[in-house]
Amino acid sequence: MATVVVNQEVAEGVFKLTAQGRFSGKMGQFYMLRAGERYPLLSRPISIFNLTEDQIEFLVMVAGEGTARLSGLMPGDTLTLDGPFGNGFPQLQGKTAFVGGGIGIAPFYYALRSVPEADVYLGYSRQAYMVDEFRAASRGKVTVDVGGSILDKVDFSAYDTVIACGPHAMLHAVQRKQAQTGGQTQVYVSLENRMACGIGACLVCSVKCKDGRKKACTDGPVFLAEEVVFA
Ligand SMILES: Cc1cc2nc3c(=O)[nH]c(=O)nc-3n(C[C@H](O)[C@H](O)[C@H](O)COP(=O)(O)OP(=O)(O)OC[C@H]3O[C@@H](n4cnc5c(N)ncnc54)[C@H](O)[C@@H]3O)c2cc1C
Ligand code: FES
């Protein structure tokens, strides 16, 4: 458990939630969060947005009841969190691009601490947010798109590694783009599947892969794009 320090709306329906405490985690990992100590069924997976010595930050977009409760937390309230979970991002070598769609931008801010030279692509449907923060954290190029397709702005062949996070349809498009581009680029997708337990016990997060079903929470959420069977 942790105490909320700040919960600031950074765009319509998007909140930067900061809680006090010493937490750990690798880039691309997530915590299971819920507002208060009750409603255990409403724990929701949220990526690490940032970690400091005595605080943890999340970027939360309101999608339904669980995230709405998180958005309503006030300074001094209790945040219940378990984690870190998931395998996080792979060891990154060579020239790297991070491609985020919507709230899928969240894990890349913390990832820039390990790979500040990566290029970052931020795609939004209506309103951009946290762009200045990304620009300040990055030593690479930061490209922003609002209302179009951020993927159109990424040349996969210019990179050794591409990691994309965002809605299912965007990640499917990432896989198609990789198939068209070919080449040596390693392309990964970080899936935003529904989750219930976060620890591999319930199968809610099942992912169809070419070599059978996997669990997004423990086998992922990061997979090679070519390995996932998108419906
Ligand atoms: C590893 C991981 C990291 C994530 N990181 C973040 C993050 O940093 N910030 C953030 O805001 N969100 C993040 N998400 C997404 C977030 O977990 C969901 O938005 C949240 O679980 C929705 O819960 P809810 O109770 O608010 O909405 P619900 O009431 O559960 O659902 C609201 C609506 O969204 C639909 N829905 C819910 N979850 C999904 C889904 N996964 N895919 C498609 N449709 C869905 C439901 O069918 C419903 O229509 C992450 C997800 C995963 C798996
Ligand atoms: S969320 Fe329960 S098995 Fe993955």
C-alpha cells in the first residue's frame, strides 16, 4: 500500500498519479493498482511511468470503473498496489524506437532512463499530453502525431529494435508493417490485455501465439510482434 501524493489531470480523462514509497521495477513492467483497500476485483494493470527513490508514478486513462476510481484518488488517500509484474522490455541493443499510441506511451518515459538515446513516437487521437516531459527526458528524436497514424511516421528499417505499445488495432498494424518492411529489425509489442490476477493464475489475459496460448501477465506483456496471432 502507498499514500497518494498528487493526482493531477494532465489531459481530459488522463491522470498522473504519484504515490509515496520505495518501489522497484524494470522498464516495461507493471503494477496491479486499485483505489483504497476494498474492491479487490478492481485491481487493474498499469505500467510504471516513473520511479524515483521514494515515489512511484503512473499515467492513468479513465476507461471504466477501476480506472475511474484511480482517477478520483486525492492526496492522502490509500493506493493499493502489487508488483512489479511482467517480463518488461528485452535488453535493447542498437538503434531503438519506442512507439506509443494513446495511453500506450506510458511505459516509454521510464524506459528513457535506461535508453535515453532512443527515438520516441507519441500518437494521440485527440489531445497530446506529457510531450514536454518526454522531450526533456530524451536525447533522441521525439515525434508527435495527433489525429493521424503515428505508425506512418516510423521507418522500421531505420532501427535495430522497435517496441510498440497501444491499442490492439495499432499493434496489429505494427505486425503488418513489420511483415511489409521485412529486414533485420526486431519488433516487439507490449499488449494491453485485460487482466484479473496479474500473476498467472486466472487465464483472463490469455494471448494466442503461433506456438500456443500464453499469458500476457507472466509471459508478457512484451512479445515479439511476429509471435502474436491478432484476431
Ligand atoms: C500490462 C498493461 C499495462 C497497462 N498500462 C496502463 C497504463 O499505464 N495506464 C492506463 O491508463 N492503462 C493501462 N493499461 C490498461 C488498463 O489496465 C485498462 O484500461 C484497465 O484495466 C481498464 O479497467 P477499468 O475497470 O477502468 O475498465 P473496465 O470497466 O474493465 O472496462 C472499460 C471498457 O474498456 C474495455 N476494456 C477494458 N480493458 C480492456 C483491454 N485491455 N482491452 C480492450 N478493451 C478493454 C471494456 O470492455 C469496457 O468496454 C494497461 C494494461 C496492461 C495489460
Ligand atoms: S491476469 Fe490472471 S493469468 Fe494473467
